[in-house]
Amino acid sequence: MKIGIMGLQGSVIEHVNAVAKSGAEPVIVKYPKDMDGISGLIIPGGESTAIQKLMEKTGLAAAIKEKADSGLSLYGTCAGLIMMAKEIDNGTDDQLSLGLIDIKAKRNAYGRQNESFEEYIDIPALGDRPFPGVFIRAPLIIYSGEGVEILGRYGDGIAAARQGKFLVSAFHPELTDDMRFHRYFISMCDG
Ligand code: GLN
């Protein structure tokens, strides 16, 4: 099964390695044509405003929305979560998202001294062992609609969620040795 990794900006190669370790074939996606034959697409973390501009320039924004409408599975980590959210809090004035999953993402939800940290998160869908959450200037989900399944919480907010074929995490599983999150995503993709 081929899994695309959007390769415009951010932690791309780490997701490529994680997908390969999880038993699927990674494909770097820079242009719409690169999505031919993929069963799922990962939008990596990085800087959401930069990712947005590049997605518009390459035509990926429109192409991903179209594929998402026709059933492509998507997984967004960190800035990727922001890109997939229906609503962004604390975004820049002209910041747009793809509006795929019914959540409100608060950008840069943590104060300066706590911009980056690691915290174990309980994610029952992945089993009893808590998941090592690496948060880097992370967003937090501050609202989720009725159709959204909450997979894990952190503090007052939600750190991981799913709505049908759309999966998001505020943290970066690709920066750990724990492949359970990637395997979970791959299990959501039709081979
Ligand atoms: N703070 C970044 C943003 O707003 C996200 C950081 C990340 O993806 N690690 O886009």
C-alpha cells in the first residue's frame, strides 16, 4: 500500500521512515500528480502558514480537498492538524485551512517556556501503554464536533482525534520509535 507524505515543508523524511517501518510504501507528494495511486496522505508538522502558501501554489490544496471528498484518508500532525481543522484560533489574519475535520485548533497553544515538551498521552485506541507525545510549538484542539472521536487528551484540550477517514495529532509520532500511531493510520487506509 502506498502512503503519500506531503513534501513541501517540515518533518517529511521522518514520516517517510515511519511509514516504511510500519509496513507501507512511502511516496513524497509535492504536486497533485504525485497523489496517483496513494491510499492515504500525511500532512507533516512544520509551519502552517508556509505550508498553506505552498499548498496553494502547487495546486495541492484544491487537489487534496477533492481527493478527501472522494474518500482519501488523511493524517495531519501538528501544523498538519491545523491545516485539516475546520476552524483555527490564534491564526494569522489571512490564514486558511482545508476545513476537513470538525475541530477548532488553537495555534501555538503553549507559553514560551513550554513551547516544546514531551508528555505521555493515554490513547486507548492504541492499547494500554501510553504514547510518547512530542509537542513542538504545538496546537491544541479546543473544540470538537459531535462526529469527532477523541483519541487522547492533554490538559484542558484534546491532543489526538479522528473523524471517519481523518486523523489528527498535536504531537509528532514520527520523532519517536513508537510506530503505533502510523500503523493505526495505515489501518484506516484502503489498500
Ligand atoms: N506552530 C506551528 C504552526 O503554527 C506548528 C508547529 C509544528 O508543526 N511543530 O504552524
